[in-house]
Amino acid sequence: MQKLTLIDTHTGGEPTRVLFDMTLPKEIVTVSQRRDWLREQADWIRCSILHEPRGSESMVGAMVGPPANARNQLSVVFFNNTGYLGMCGHGLLGVIEAMRYREGWTTGSYVVETVAGDVRVVLHDDRTASFENVRSDCYRTGVSVEITNGESTRETVTGDIAYGGNWFFLTPVEQVNFAELESLTCRSLRIRDALQREGITGRDGAQIDHIELYAPLDDSASAERGGRNFVLCPGGHYDRSPCGTGTSAKLACLAAEGTLAPGEAWIQESVVGSRFVGTYQRDGDGVRATITGRAHVMAETVCIFDPEDPYRFGIAHCTATSES
Ligand code: PYC
């Protein structure tokens, strides 16, 4: 019976399933080749571990493997319920915690290859970890789109487009409350649809597949600089974590508008209340963001693929396969 070994982690409430022990053909060396192989030859892995009945829409998957460059320590391909991600901040923190748990990684510095680029990671004594993300930048400011609320009310929504390892449209809202999840999701979906309808993209036509709604931190008396965010992910679910790539995109926007100084700490709080701390250094007209957070290992799982189970590769995959 075919089996796959996973370590389940969560980072600020957002789960990551870390896949170990994958043996790929020898000619596949770089992390992009690993992503392409997974997408083209073995997409059933993504579907079967992230789709129901084994997975759930909020899960991100991470396939770890050897680095292409012998000076680095690891390569990681990230994926979600709809496809493959260049980089994933909460997912990377989950992978690092899984490496500490399973491979005995200790306090210190490591370099991880991702499809978006190499990322330096530091494990701290207090079991938090930091990563210096790939270069982030604020691509366009003051971009307006028209959304329709309910039956007929039209509203113009204005925001910034930024890259933080994934593409984001960031726009303010009055509050980001857990009790308002449904309306935050609805608003974000409308914005995403409007961006697509109006042909508004990131650089080189890249699809803007993450929407970030932001509001001030609840505790306005606090001296901390920061904000609370709701992030809609490509599969239509919200990020339970503060979103590492979203925090990087936010820091790029703050740097571009001159409201946060290099090295100054920014607290990014998620809609469930979990926190990352971010800082940045300038990198040309963009920034290098460093994000700190903590992940936890939750389970070691052996997935079993029973040939008699019609849904062993996930419901969506089985449906797509039987329809094609
Ligand atoms: O933490 O970068 C992140 C992320 C992207 C999508 C879900 N989480």
C-alpha cells in the first residue's frame, strides 16, 4: 500500500503539512524543477494531502528536499488547494519547526531555496524563528477598482499593489474582527474579481491572487507600531496567520510611503489574533523584510492510500479525473 509521511505544523493558527522523504528523478535538481515535476507528474500528492477528506482548504503543503546549491541547507516547494506558491512565510516557519523537531536543527542560521528565491532563516533560542524574505516592493499605489455590494450598490475601493513573495492588493477597512469573517471574505472576493475583470495585475501580468484588508491594532493606546490584517488566499480561504508574504508586502508599502523607518519593528496581527514582528532594510527601491514568528508541531502523520478508497486522492482530484 502506498504511504506518505507528513509532519503537521501550524503557525499562528495556519496549518502547514510538511512532506518528507520524496525521491525525485536524479535529473531534477533546482527547486523550480522540483515544483514543475510535482505539478506535472505528481499533482495527486498536492490534491490528496490538501483536499478533503484528508486535508482542508486552509492547509498549505511544503515538499522539502535537498538544495541545488551545496552551500544551502534545504529546498522547499509550497502549494495550496489551488496550485503552487512561490513562497509562503507561515509555511516556511512551519517547515523550520518541523526540521527542528525531526532533523534536530539547532539555534543558528540556514539558507532555504524557494521558487521565489533563496531565503535566510535564523532559529532563535526561544523557539521563534526569523526569515529574511526575498526582495519585496510596492509596485503601484492608489489603484482603484469598482465593486458591487449586494444587489446594486457600487463602491470604489482604492489600494496598493505590492509583491512580498506573492502578489497582494492591500486596502484599508475600518476593523478586522473575527466576528466579521464572512463579510471580510465577501469583500475580498469582490475586490479580487474586480481586479481580474479590469485586467489589473502585478508586474509582467502576474495575477494578484492575495487580497489584504488592514486596520489599526485594537490597542490604540499601545506604543507598538502595527496593524491587524485579513488575508484572502488564492483558494478563497483566509490566512489564520498574519501572512509572512503579506507582512513583507505591507512593509514594502510602509517603506514606500515613508511611514516606517528601516529597522523599526512592525507588529502584524492576524484576524485570529496571532502575531508576527517584521522589520525591513532597503534594497534599491524595494525592501528586504525580516519576519519573526513561532510555529508548533502538531502531528506526525502517515497517509495511507488504500486502492479501494475512491477518495484517496482527494474529492476534487477524483471528481476532475472522473470528469476528464
Ligand atoms: O504566510 O506567506 C504566508 C502565506 C501565504 C499564503 C498563506 N500564508
